[in-house]
Amino acid sequence: MTTTSQADPETRLSRAVSGRLLYLFILGDVLGAGVYALVGEMAGEVGGPVWLPLLVALGLALLTAGSYAELVTKYPRAGGAAVFAERAFRRPVVSFLVGFSMLAAGVTSAAGLSLAFAGDYFGTFVDAPETLVAVLFLVAVAALNARGIRESLGANVAMTIIEVSGLVVIVVLALVVLGRGDGDLGRVTRFADDTTPALAVLSGAILAYYSFVGFETSANVVEEVRDVRRVYPRALFGALLTAGAVYVAVGLAAVAVVDPETLAGSSGPLLEVVERAGAVPGWLFSLVALIAVANGALLTMIMSSRLAYGMAEQRLLPAALGWVLPRRRTPGVAIVVTTVVAVGLVFTGDLASLAETVVLLLLLVFISTNVAVLVLRRDHVEHEHFRVVTVVPWLGVASCVLLLTQQSGETWLRAGALLLLGLMLYLVMRILGRGPQAATESSEGRSAT
């Protein structure tokens, strides 16, 4: 169980995040591109039962979330999965690759979200090249990220309220359309033609999983959370369950109003629902959708920069990434570097392909985290912490392996290229004498924390 008796560990970052802000942080990250941009992609996979892969993905995400709740409250340090792997496996190369996979997933996700931002929703206002809009968008996100964690999460609160309101509007509009006899509620149980339902749901769950994996970003801001051991599990599970309920409601609403084929052909699928209802101006909902996607990108880049900072603190990345802006107390160099990489990834694929790459990378990270829970059960700490039922991490590993078997060859190639880049960076660090020995010393130095 969780207690409040232990003081939070010391940190050079600003500990300004309350339990409520943490809940909204996780909820805002999860409720981003999942429905606003990817519900059409899921409709293309399964047809009408879009809600089913969303439910499956929620269940799978909750398994790994249990492992995160235990490890974050046991070792509340920035760095997330990389810190857990370092403690559990004592192999710097494993810790580095786990952390780098998480980092690569973060910047890849931000790149995908920037493309979602620049798609049909943005096109409602301005006709401009998508890549140019995506790049300028990432620069704006970096500026807000650098300004400060309080300012960033203050913006997150406002944007989360707006994006949740937009999703509630979709459900209400669907009820209006059904009430006047224009919708077709029967579509929500009809699978696409020429598909095997079980395989279609599993394939759709890969995309749906992307809609929930935002929870892992919270592990990288724990040094900025007050009373993390008490509030973290509550915020984590509360946000995931809230997001799951909203997703299922929106999935049902979207398919009941618009046929799956039309949803699948749009990069702004929920805008199709609004236009079909005719009760809300399309430009207004497009603005809400842009805010939702922007919120997801902001929180993802907060995570990525904090992870890079944490890995630098663990001496797994160059020390320069650990430099903190003196007045703002934000990881300035890490913010710049992660933004530059995200900009480069904008030019490598579309939203769906980047989302699948993110999921693959995170599944590898989640396998490591679930195994780390089991390994670290023999490592006792002085403070009390959340403890998940032992079968949960085993099921978490099995769920990740299952989803990995559904990934395409193209996705494996893209993820493999990123991991190869990470391995090359690790070898360079080792040649420079900053690899295995430094990481081991860092692990030993923090083991009493």
C-alpha cells in the first residue's frame, strides 16, 4: 500500500506538481491523438466495433500500469524505465537501450502528433504545407516546455478540459443524430467485410494501445511531483480508467453517426461526426481537436526531455543533456535535442506508421519494466510503496509479446534503425569512458534512495 510518511527525495528540479495536476497530466496525455486522429485508422481495421480494440488495449495497458505504479513509488527518480532496468539487470547496455527505446518512442510520438496537428483539422483554417506546419508546431511546443513545468502543466490543465469537453460534445451530437433517426446504431457490432474478427480486433488493439501508452510519460516527471508515493497510483489508475470510459463512448458515437469507411478515409475523423450532426460549426470543433493534439505533443515532449535529462544524470547519455536552465529549472539542452530529433522524424512517415513504431518501441520497454518488477522484489527499501499482485507483471509480459507478434516488417525496420542508432551512441559513450563503469557507479550511488 501507499503511505505519506516518507519525505520526497531531493532533486535539482522544481517539485511543483500536485496529485491533481499529475492526474490531469496523465489524462491529458492519454486523451490526445487516440480518438481525435486514430479512430479512423481503427475503423479501417475492424469496421464498426471500434470500441472493442479500445477496451482490449485498456486492459492490456492496465497490466503494465500496475508495474509502473510499484516501481515509481519504490524508486521515485526521473529516468523511468531506464532507472528500473539499471537497478534490476545491472547491465548498462540493457539500461541504456531501454531508456533509449523510451526516448525514441517519445520523439517519434511527438513527430506523429505534429503531423496529426497539421492535417485536416488545421486545414480547416489554413491551407499550408503539412511538414512546415508540423515543424513550426514542434518549435512552439519546445518554447513552452522550456518555460517551466508549472507553466506547461498549467497549459495542460486548460487544454485537457477543452479536449474532454470536445469528446463529450461528440457523444452528445451522436445522441442528437440518433434521436432524429439519421444514425445507425447497428454498425457498432458489424465487423468489416473479409476480416477475421479476432485478428481484426488484435490488429486494431495495436493502434488503440497507442491511445493509452501516454501513462508511461508520468514516470519521467516524478522528481517534480509532491508526495509521489501516495498520489502516483491514484492518479495513474484514475486517469487510465477515465480515458477508457471516454474512448469507448466516443468510439460508439462516431461509428453510430458515420460509416466506418468514411471515418477510415479522414485524418480528422471526429470532424466528420460534427459535420454530419450540423449542430456545431466545423471550425470550432477543429480548434478543439488541435488543442487536444497539441496537449498530447506537449506532454510527450516534457517526458522526452526529462528522460534525456534523467539518463544524463545516470551517465547513460552525454552530461550536457543534464544542463538545467538556471532561472526556469528546466532541462534546456535536452529540450533542444529532443525537438531537433522529432523534427527529423516528421519526414520519415505518416501518423499511422509512426504510431505503430511508437507502440513497438514501448512494448520492448514494457517487457523490461514488467520483468524488473519481479527481479526487484528481492530489493527491499526503507519506505512503504504500492505493490502489485505478482501475476500482473507476468500477464503484462505476455500481453506485450502478443502485441509484438502483430507488428509489420516495415515497423520493425523503422524501430530497428532507431535502436541501432542508440547502440552506436552507447558504443561511442563506452569508448569515451562514460558507459558501463559510470552507469554502474551511478546505480550503486542511488541504491539507497
